[in-house]
Amino acid sequence: MDRAGVCNRRCGLLRHNRRRPAAADQLPHGGRCRWHRSTRLNVTMLMQTTYLYGMDMHDAGFGRILNLSSMAAFSAGPYMSIYYVTKAFVLSFSQAVNVELCESGVTVTALCPGSTATGFEKAAQMNASKMFTLFRPATPEQVAAAGYHSMETGRSSIVYYSAATKIMNIGSHLIPHLVANASAAIINGRG
């Protein structure tokens, strides 16, 4: 990571994404190596790249950072607990760093899409999940365009791709946690 920061000192845009989730992103399965890989990629690498490029952007007085979170960031996620908690970290970290860098001309945008037709369901072994049958998945192009536009305009707020994801976010704050957790288990295909 240090070399990347040294080689590209004039980076004005940083986009952070992560691999597709695996069924091993739940605690009873997969083993510690899989959990560590998920958290290293979605937590440690996110902090390292944000620090390296964010400080260069800060010094230059301008920059845009787009971090890919998920609607998973807004609730607990039975059967995908590691994925959900790392996406919650991405959201919280992005919001905090946005405040820390706001006076420098650097903005941080957290993109929180719902289901997206990327092969996510196959990689996560969720082919039968209601997440992809109850809600029409967005295309990757639609999600990318929404995130890029918001980032380019310096929009520091969380980007929700669609009306359905806005409704799910509001609902996750209004209903009791036990109900939200049970709903997530159903949506994740195990309830």
C-alpha cells in the first residue's frame, strides 16, 4: 500500500469496492481465514487506501472518495453476519472521514445500493434468496452511475440507489431490532 501512495501522489479520485461475498460470511461456516479475509479487505484495506490517498487529496486541497457500502449496513444480517458488519463499518467510517476532511475540499461518499445484478447471489450461494426475488435488482451500470454522479458533485451524504432502498432504510430505523433481524433472515433466504 505504501508504494501505491508514493507512485500516485496526485490521485483525485478513489473508489473502494470489495469482492463478492461467500456463504462463509456467516459465523458457523467458512472458518477464520475467510472471516479475516473479508474484514481485511473491507475494513483494513479501506482504512489504508483512504489514509494514503485521502492525505494526498487533503494536501492538494481537492479529492473525491467513493466507498461501496450496502443496504446491509443498516441492520443486522443473520446468515451473512460478517458481510453485514463490514458494510456497516464502511458506512460509519465514510461518514466520519467525510466530516474530518470536509474543510480540505475532499468529500467521501458512501454508496449503499440494494440488490444489484452482479452475480452476488451466486457467489453468496443465495440463488433462492428473497433479496433477489422480492426486489428487482438494479443493474451495475445504474448503481455505478448514481454513485459516480453523487461523488463527482461532492455529495457527501449516503447514496441510496432506489425508492425501495430508501424505504428499507427508513423501515430499518423504525421497526424493533428483533423484527428487523427476523426480516433480514427471511430476505437472506433462511427464515
